[in-house]
Amino acid sequence: MTHRVCFLLKVRADHLDEYRERHAAVWPEMLDALSATGWHNYSLFLREDGLLVGYLETEDFAAAQAAMEATDVNARWQAEMAPFFTALDGARPDEAMKPLTEVFHLA
């Protein structure tokens, strides 16, 4: 069964343009790792005030996160992306992705 996952993060206002640039050219090995570890139909939406909404579909979000955490490319990507975000409280961006509760879905 496929699960839909949505999460929120906050990108620093002074990093919005660079964040967009980085995601216009995500490393091919990062894209391959995401696909191989169960991240599908993955989208990021960025509002002008820095609110980032992420959405993905996966069979098991915890397993997909754990599989990504085990990759070298994820460690490098998270280290580079961490300065872009506010309120991580010492966590990596991927650790700060807390799924929202779905309350409605129209298929």
C-alpha cells in the first residue's frame, strides 16, 4: 500500500534563491538514491516567505528514511542543505521532516 507523506520545513529568507538553484540541479546520484530507497512522486513547494512543503509517496516512510540515511550521498547532501533551514534544533533537514496527519483525500 502506498502512503502519501507531507511535511513542512522553513527555508531561511536570505537563502531562497540559492535553495531554488540547488534544487534545479539535484545531483544525479541523489536522485538515484531517492528512487532506489522508495521515495516516489516526490515534490517540494516553496512559498516566498520560506515555507517549504514536501510531498512524497512511499510504501514505508520510516524504512525509506532509514535507507536514505544509510547512503553516503544523503550525508553529503544533508550537510550542504542544513544551513538553508531555520529551526532545525540541531537535527539534519531529513531528520526534521515530521509527517503531517492526512485528514482528507479525494482519489
